[in-house]
Amino acid sequence: MSARRPSEKQQDRRRKITELVMAEGTLRIDDLVTTIGASAMTVYRDLADLESQGLVHRNRGNVSAASSLLYEAASEFRLPQNKAEKEELARAAAELVEPGQALVLDDSTTGVYLARLLPERAPLTVVTNHRGVFDELRNAPGISLICVGGDYLPWADAFVGGMALDALRNLRVDLAIMSVSAVTDGICCYPQQEMVQIKKAMLASAQRRVLYVDHTKFRRRALHAVVPVEDFDIVIVDSKTDSADIEVLRDRGALVEQAGRTRGVAAGTQRAGRA
């Protein structure tokens, strides 16, 4: 738990750098220094950190965006993105949580928004490998908190590896709530295999499974399959999700709830909870 976080000023500057690089694809580092208005040394340090997180690549004075098939953006960059949609999804997911339950939350930044609502549903036991969720709940009254330890991934602000997997395999929870980087043809996908293993272990530990994804996830691709959408008991999408994307989920047998609308607006077949 002692990994050092960047300051708020550093986070803001790195988000701006990432946004500029992702918007342009490739930039000369000298031009980036001029645009950001910080010293060259500061920008180079930021770029080194962003590169270590798999966000950008540097080559011969240029910096380019990393491939979305291979990398997920850093947690600190993802957290403020699509804030309204994440809040909408979190509110819908919170309605599924009952006092007295045990639930597991993954490294999704939407889970941070959900964590902020969970004290209203207390008492609860919350299991997570995400330090962002841990930080939100560590002093929350009525929340029994279990943080799954292991190998720390700075870009994800989360723990993975054999220790984390062993811990999850020995737990049984009422509810797993998670997101993924992309939903392609009804398959949930994520760029990094080590996090895929964690997500699968979380799903295996849960009696009931919930997926929440905003509309942008249907326009992205990622390298590794996690599970098909029909393996979740409920799939929550945001109010901006296209009806055609919802139809794909329904055709695969998923029960879809569109946040901000009447529950069950796009319904599939309700399945009983898993033992």
C-alpha cells in the first residue's frame, strides 16, 4: 500500500500529455514541451512514467500513442474520463447491492465511483485488488474491507499475480461487479493477460455476476478474451449506448439494463444465481 502517488499537479500534466498524444497519434517531444509549458526535463520524466505504464512510446525525439490492442490507459488517466457515464453506471450497479452482502470489485475505475455509493448500502464486505477502491472505502463505516495483495501494477493501481489469484480462489462472494476494456461481438476483452486471470478468478468466486460498460467500450478492441457477455447475470450499459449494440448483447442471451431508463428495457433471459 506504500507505492507513491503522483501529485495532483503531476497527474493533471500527465493527463494533458496523454490527451495530446492520443489526439495527434505522434508528436515531436520538443513541440510537446512548448505546448505543455513545463521544462524539458519535467516533460521527459512524465513521458518516461507514461511509457512505463504502456500509454506512449518514445522514439528518436518523437512520442506516439500506444496500441489500444496491447495496452490499457493508466488508472489515473481513466478515472476522470466519461465521468457522467461512470456515475450513471455506478448508481445502477449500487441498486443491485443488498445490505449484508459480500462483493468483489475489480480494477475498473468505474468501481471507484461505485465505492463512493456503497456506504449507503452498508453493512457490506468488499473485496478488491484496486487501490483506488480501497482508498475510497478504508475509513467507511459499516464496510468490512479485504484488499487482495500481490504484485503491484502502477498503471492499473492494482494487484495481480499468484498471491492475488490464490486469495481470490479461496473466497466466495455474493456479487462480482466489473468492467472490461472492450466488448467486441459480444465478447468481453482486456489488453493484459495477467489482469484477465484476475477477472476470471473474481467471476468464479461469485454467486452473481454484473458487468457495467459505457458506450465507448463497444468502439474499442483489446487483445485477450475474458468471457462472453452471456456469462454475466446482468449487463449494465449507459444511456448513450446505441440500440444496435444492445441488440447484439440480447441476441447472445444477455440480460441488459440501460442505466437512466426503466430496468429491463432491453431484457434477455434472467438466470438463477450460481452456487
